[in-house]
Amino acid sequence: MKFIKGLYFACLVALLIISAGSCKKSQSSGWNTQLLVPIATTSLSLQNLITDSTLKINADSSLTLAYQSTLYSFNLADEIVQIPDTSIGQKFNLDSLSLPNLHLNFTESLGEMAQGLSGIGNLIISSNTQTATVPALNIGTAFSYGFDASNLFDSAILVSGKAEVSALNNLPVAIAAGTILTVSDTIDGVERVIQSTVLTDSIGAHDSLYTEIPLTPGKISSHMRFTISNVNTLASNGPVLIDTSNAIVLRVFVGFLRVSEAWAKFPNQSVVNQTNDVTFNFNDRKFTYIEARSGFLHISISNSVPQPLYLQYTLVGAFNKLGQPLTEYTTVSAAGPLGPGVVDTLLDITGYSINLTGKNGNNFNTYTQQVITNLDSTGQTQHITLADSLNVKYELENIKPNYIKGYLGKDTVTNVDSSAFSFLSIFKSGSLNLQSVNMNFSVSNDIGEGGQIKINSLSAYSPVNGTKTLSSTLLNQPLNIKPATDFPLTPAVTTYSLNNSNSNIKDLIGILPNQLNYNISVRTNVNGNNNQYREFAYLQSGLTVSLDAEIPLSLIANNLVLMDTIGFNLANTNTNINGISDGVINVIAENGYPIGAVLTVIVYDGNWNPLDTLAFDKTITAGATDVNCKVNQPAQSVLQEYVDEARMNKLKQGQHAVVTANFSTVGGNPACNGQHLKIYSNYTIGITLSAKFNYKVNTKL
């Protein structure tokens, strides 16, 4: 027996020697071995995939998805506080010489009117503080007022001008159409009507009217007159409260008088000593106060009169933060052989507060200016021509209010637009059948005026599921907006809720939209000037419509896709990847959700070019559930994929793997099928990639 074994060993050695002698020195032989190595791992859970929403954990550990975003915003204050560049001073030159302005206030109370009426007048007076039916009244009396500017000029040739009339009717009855307003003058003993107009509109009780009367060019004197005639009232519509102190108030401004030449007493006297109100028309906006965040008062003076000009300008009611008034003193040299004397200066009015109620404190949109100008000369009346002129101009430029107060007017802003809606971007496709959705539209108003918002339409768009239109009892209904309060500024937040009971909002969210399309209208001051000029706006004031949503994650999933990206690099397995020939790659899924899924794993190179698919539409089992349809045991699914050498060579270039899980609600517990399933904080799908490689070993013999 020993002999046989020895013979066998000798033969084997001889065979090896013969084989070795018959081979080349560089020749080698190899064989395969198997290596089991991990490649990558990830965990698909809502908590690590959600980035732009908030995941709330409820008391029972179930999850609620919360979201907040701005659906729509606009800065109404940008529109309200626009102050146009405008000349607020007077301009003196013979091409457009501004003659003195005429300011008249005409007030006639109901009691004064009644005294001029027989019969019904006594009845009105005796009914003071009581209610009574007031018949139509024919006032009849013409009221005429004049002004004297002879200290400045004798006469002039008028090029253009206008009379501005603000009529305020505080009577309990309307003023009938047909009131006549007349501007006239007497030249060389002959009266000339410069312009006359008839008010074609009535003025309602406790309402106002503004009109402008252009003046006819021609020669004028320094004694113009303004006449109001044919004043009548309409009968009241039933009994009204009689207050004999209520009155008709007419505020008349005659100005912007441009002349081509004048016979003026410029020498050795005050040319101008005026405190004037300058009122601007901002449509129905009526401002009483502004605080300038920035801006300038631009003063330009050109003097071709051969005497120096001494001028003091004050913007009355304008003060800086130290309480100092806005006043400028300017001396302009006399004209000489080289041309007129010139002054051009820019005053910074940043931080100045400016009163816009006029010199009597009862107006709006009205700057008050005081201009005092003197010339030193002979005191003789002179005929001034274009060759001998004076030009003084004051302008407010680039006014940017930091704060504004008054009546901000009525505005309607309609916006048709879309907004990105990335709320459910964690789900790449599919749809949700949700048990409930609570969505709030919150309107934050930084402006001191109220209004209404109306949602004309709202729809959601999903590239996969198309468009879904909202139906709700809140649509096309005016929803009230509260005004902000001031000192300190406190925005008013008004919230309206969309839920299962008043809308189809859960169906809208269920299509997993990425865009909301809306048509929204905002109206301000629907009821007019109810706040009596106490509205306000800051420069930053605006209105923001926000969307707040909460979705309890109790759902039925239909092809609902979750996706994650993990690193995939065979070099990280601490093996010599050049020796890997082929093998089996395992995709191990631990499903802790009560919902089954279809899994796909695709490998990409560093440039995101697809290399191979390791799993395609592979089914993984839902976690086992208890009687409450809550997962009590995750389900493990092992997916194996054989990879030959050609595919393995591609996978050696891999850098990334994209794992996609497509969920549909079919659980392992038949009692739970068709129910809305709650998602809990501990639910996750663990994905592990491992491989059993065939590793080729080369050995030199």
C-alpha cells in the first residue's frame, strides 16, 4: 500500500515537471473565486426626503405635512405714494409771468339761506335738530367777490390761466345742476366776462365736486371778480335731519395766470408777499401728510431786471426731525452786460414732514408756500417786456415718501398669474386619495385701509395628472380684508379656510400639482372715505396672500413615486475591481410601510449617463399590519440580478444609483385594503445593494 502511494506521488511530480518544461516562462493560469461585498445603502422615508415643507409628528406618531408659501403679493403703497415731480412755487417772467393768485372761501349755511326765504325758511329754522322733509330751494342771490393786486401791477395781457373750484355740500339735500360760476374783470370802464361755466352735475348731500375753469386770453386788470349765481337745491327724499349750521362751502383758487406783458410797479417795493395754497389732483386720493424718505426742493432763479432780487421762500408746515422749518433765503444779483443774474440750488428735504392740509388746516393734497420778494429801485410803474424779465421757479423733485396719511382712494387690482407649488415635490408622479386637507388663504395687510379680496378662480396643474379646478363656496365672493393699525405698525391678518366641507381641495392636492393658477381681485376702500382721512401707508406697505396647508398623511396611494439618489462605486468595496468578472447583485428591501411598491434601480456614470438597470418594476411586499392597520413587522424582499462580464464592465464606471419606489395601496392585511392608511414617523424603506462577485485570480507558474 505504501508502495502504491509512493508511486502515485512520484508520477504526479514527474507529470508536473513535464508540464512545466513544456510551457513558456511567462505563461500563467487562473481560477475564479467568489466574494460577497456590500455596495450601497439608503433609506426612503418622508422625513429625509422632504426639504421645502415641514413634517409634523402628531401625538400618535402619525405624520402631517405642513406647507407655507406666498401665493401672491403686491405693493399697493408703490401706487398710492407716487408723488409726481411738480412745480409748487411761482414763476415770474414775462413769457409766463405768474400774477398773484386769488383764494376765496364762500360759505352759506342752511340757516342763512332760510332767512332769505319766506314761508319755508321759517319752517326750516323752527325744525332745527329735528327731521323734516325739505322742498326744493331757490337761493337766487348772486355772491360776488373781488381782489386787489394794484400793489403789484396795474394791468397785463393774459395768455392763459384757470380757476379751480372745490365745492363741498354739507347740506342734507343735493345742490341742483345749473349753478353758474363766472370770472370777470372791468377794463376801461367796460366789464368783460373772462370765463363763465355752468355746473352740469348736481352735488349730492354730504358730497363734493371739483372743477376747473380755463380763462379766456385778453387784457386784465388788478381787480378781477368771482361770482356764484343760480344756486338751487333739490327736494329731500323723505324726512332728513335739519341742522341749520350745515353749509355749502366753495373754495376757489384763481391762478396760473400767464401774461405776455405787464404794467408793473416792480421798482422799490415788495414784488411778492404771499402765502398761497397749491392743491394738486391725485384723482380720488386725498393726502393730508407725507414724511419724505428722500427728495429735493429745486430753486431756479433768473433775473434780467437791472436791480438785485431779495427772496425768502418757506414751505409752510414742513419741518425736519429737529423741528426746523424748510426756509431758504436767496439773493440774486442784478442783470448786467453779460446776462441775467442766476441762482440754481438744490435743497435736500430728506426726513422732512410736510403738512398737506393747507394754511387753514382743512384741505388735502395742498402745499402751503410763503414767498417774499423785494426789488430795490425807483418805485415807478414800468412797462415790462420780454427783454426785461424775472423768472423764479420752485420744484419738488424725486419725492419718495416714507409715510403718507389721508384718504388713499379706491383701487381695484386684478392679477391673473401662476405660482410654483412644490409642496408635494417629494412624490415624482402618481396621485393621492387623501382623507382630509386643511388649506388657509391668509391675507396680511400692511396698509391702513380695508378692502375686499375675491378669488375669481383657482386651479392646480400637474404635468402627469393634468388640471384640476377648485370648486368652493369661497369662490367669487367678496372676502373682507381688515386694515392695519399704526403706532406701531401692526399688519392685519385675515384668514379664510378651504377644507373638505366647503371645497374639493383634497382632490386638487391629490393630483400632486407643481403649479397653481389663480385669478385674484383686490378692492380697497369699498365704502369710500369712512376713516375721515385717517388712512396711512408706509413705503414698504403692501398686501400679501399666503397659502398655508396641512395634510394629515392618511392616504390611499395610486402609483405614488418616491425617489432617492445614492452613491454607487464598486471601488468602495475594497476589492480590486479589475479582477471582477461577473456576479449576482442583490437588492434587499426592508419595507416598513403598509403599502406595497414596485422598485427600480438604475446605475449612472459621473456624467449621469445611464449604464445599467439592476431592478426594473420589481415588486416589494408591504409591511405586515395589525388590526389597526399599523405596520408591526417590516417585510423583506430580496431581488437578485445576475450580471455577466459585459454588464459588469459597465457597472465598474458607476458613480450614482437612482432608487425609485412606486407605491399603490394594496396591503397584506385584507381588512386594511381600500382604507386611508396613516403614515407614521418610524415608517421607512431600507434599500441595501450587495454583490457576490466572481473574482478572477491570476497566478504565475
